Amino acid sequence: MTTGDYVQRWREDRGWFQRELAKRLGWDQAKVSRVERGVVQPSLRDLKSLARVFAQPLDLVLRIGSRAA
């Protein structure tokens, strides 16, 4: 699974639309879409934000993000 696959899965598991996730992260909806589609890879700062918003261990999110790099 890619970083985007995880982001999409975690978002859908919570019943959130891309818009809602974007608001929680301080991103725009287009960025969420680009990450989920694998067009862009999240930065380290973005990965930290994702860990916080999804209540996932930071080391897990960093491992997922590093596999995509």
C-alpha cells in the first residue's frame, strides 16, 4: 500500500470527506486528493500532521512515508 492508500483508508474509516480532512490538516482539498492519488508525497511536516489527525503512532506514519520516497 502507498502513503496515499493509507491516508484514504484512514479517512474513509472515519467517515470523513477529503474536504473535512483538509480542514483538520490546514490543507486544501486538492492537496489531500493529490496525496491520496500518489501525485505528491507528503513532507515530513505533513506526515507529522497526518499522525496527529489520525491518532496513529508517528513512527508508523514515518515508515509508511519513507517507503514511498
